[in-house]
Amino acid sequence: MSSFKNILGIVVAFIAFIAYSSYFVVDERQKALVLRFGEINRSVENPGLYFKVPFADSVTLIEDRILIWENNDRPVQDIASQVYIVDAITLARIKDTKLFRETLGADLVQAEARVAARLDSALRQTYGRRSFDAALSSDRSVMMREIRDELRKEADTFGIEIVDVRVRRTDL
């Protein structure tokens, strides 16, 4: 009789483990990709309780909130060849989870590095066409829009939406 209880206990534990492995929860601050053997099976955009195939499916959770990336102490050169330091903030959001996974492996650190490299290029181009005085005048908002628009074109290829770019500081 005790061996029957032991076998029954093992079967119940195994069923409980399978049941626990067959669901996942998506928070309202997240999106999810369900991967079957490493390939994208489906994308979950809405929060809630979802089911997956145990052992075959894995879930990658992706941030749905606005991400804030700081880019400090970027050296740029103006049209008169003066070098000065720029601090900028980039506000971004993951808009296409499948493209984000395919291009960057759903890695936020790599995404921040790629966007920072593109931001550095956009800063150099925008500031390189103007004088230092333009960065301190009312032309500054036009410059930030140009940087944002340039960055949006590049970030779309990664599945990232650039919400805004702000220049916080410009120093000699």
C-alpha cells in the first residue's frame, strides 16, 4: 500500500510540475515572445494569463514601457571646429517585438549601445552644420527635432520607436 502512495505522490507531483510549466503571465508593463525551439512562435501584446507547450516553448519578456537612455559627455564639433561636450537623453519604446528579437536578440543593453552609436552620429551631423551660438538659441529645438528624426529612421530597423531626444547640456 505504501508503494502505491509513493507512486501516486510522484504522479501527482509530475502533473503539478507540467501544469506549472504550461502557463505564463504577461504584466501590463511587458510584451512577450513565445519561442518554440528557439524560433518565434507568436507574439503576445496584451497583459494576461497565457498558455504554452511545456518543454517545447520558452517565453521572452520584453519591456513595453518607455526606456530612458542617457548619453553623457559626447564630444561634438561645430562648423568653426570648436569642440564641446553634449549630454542627451533618448526616450524609446520597443514597438515591434519580433523585429527586435531578430535584429538585437531582445537584448536591451545591445539596443542601447546601437541607438547610442546612431545618436552620436546624428549629434555630430546636426551640430556640425551650425555654430556654437545656434545650440544656445531658439534653434536648439529645431536641432533636437532633426536629431530625433534622424535617429527614428535608424531605430525603426531594430523595431524600436524613438519617442523623443532631448539635449540637456552643451558645454565648451
